[in-house]
Amino acid sequence: MNREAAVIEMKAVFKVLSDDIEEIREYGKSNKSEFAERTLLRTHFAFIEGMTHQLKLVALCAASECPSIFTLKELTILKEEQYSLNKKGGIETKDNYQKLMPMILFTINCYTKAHGGNYTPKTGEHGWESMKNYLTIRNNLMHPKSISDLTLDYNKLKTSIEAAGWFKKTIQDMFDNCSVSNAENGK
């Protein structure tokens, strides 16, 4: 896949996931329930994970078009791979999945780098702390061990809204930064 195709794919994924968020929001307005709230939180986190993956794919496609963009270490992390030797001396590739929160930051940095931008996500803000807490809320919703994992209170909902806002603003700021950089460089 080339970068243009990856961008088209990213936009399509963005649209589907954004539409899902809006549909569950509308459903929740007329069907106020914990089910609607849990579904909204799960859906929004799918957006975060999906968009992070799409940004990573676009960065990888950019690297295939311009191999000097990233270091070997950066490429290996972007691909979430590790290498070792098998018993016959051949190279084996294994998955090396990274923790989501650092991967979000790394992916944003790589996407920005691939597009000539200069943007660093703001992790000193309350929204970043909310993102970390939202991950715990999401994990509890997806892998519940008790009823409290499935129960959403005001604080959990507020944290989730703040986290979603941070992610959305961060992605928009990143895109804006890349657009300005591209315009300045005549791309």
C-alpha cells in the first residue's frame, strides 16, 4: 500500500468510527441507560485505537516511499516487531506489541515526522492524565472482573469525556501542524 492509499483508508476508518460514535450518542439521548453509556465509551475507545493504528500505517507507507525518514529502531517499533534467530540460524520475526499510551505518543510523533511537521502531544495537560485513566476504564469494561467494572459513575464518564476531547484535539492539532508544514514546504 502506498501513502495515498493509506490516507484514503485512514479517512474511511475515521468516518466509520466517527459515525458509530454519533449513532450511539443519538441512541443514548433517547435511551438513557448504562448500556448506552458503556457502548459509547467502548465505541470511542475503538476510535482512539483505530485511528492510532491508521496513523501508524500512513507513517509506515511514508517510510517505504522515503526510507531515510525513520531510524531502524523507529521502524521496528512502528511495525511492532522484534527479531531473533531460530535453531537453524534463520531470522524470525515476532510480534512486539507496545503499551497503548506510549504507542499513541510515538505514533503521533512518527506521523508528524513523516509529514515534515513539528508537533509534540501535550502530556502535561489534564486530558493526558484522563487518557491514562480512560484506558483503565476501557480495560475494565472489556474485561470485567466485578460489577463495579461495569458500573459507570459521574467521575468515570467525566474522565472519559475529557480523554476523548484530549485525543480529538491532539489529532486535530497534529493534522493542522502537518498541513502548515506542508504548505510552507510547497507540498
